[in-house]
Amino acid sequence: MIKIDENFYIDADDNCYTLKEKTKVEDKKSKNYGEEVWKVCGFYVNLESLLSGFLKVKTREFVSSNEKDIKDLVKEIKAQTDYIKKLNLKVWYDWW
């Protein structure tokens, strides 16, 4: 797997790319409470669509976890987009 940021990774098989998030089991009733698990965020046919999916997931997480205004959302989207651009992937620039 290839690390995108502290929690998100790219995985692949013969058919697709997979965006995965490293997370922990938060259900205290679970026998696996506190263990790290991989959450599949989506399956993609190419890296461009995977990076777009990453941006969408990060944006959704920001919206669901914050009570801020639209200006903060725009700043977050810009910050995540800048982060992806800083990865310096030629494929991203061609698509974006």
C-alpha cells in the first residue's frame, strides 16, 4: 500500500485501486475495541478518480465533524487540494 496521509492509503489489485482509511474500532461493546482496522472508502479504475475520491472523503469528514461556516469549508477544500498538488503527481495535474 501507498500512504497518502496519516490515515489514508492506496491499495491495488488486478482490477482496481482501493482507497483505504486506517481507523480504530470505537464501539466499546466490540471485542475488537481499540484495534486498528482498514475501512474501504471506495474502488476506482484510475488514480485520478481515487484522488478525487480522497478529496471527497476528507471534505465529508470535515463537514460532519465541524460546526463551522462555508468559508471554513472552502479553506479546508483548498488545503486538501493543495496537499494533493504538493504530492507532485504529474497524473493529478493533467486531470485537475
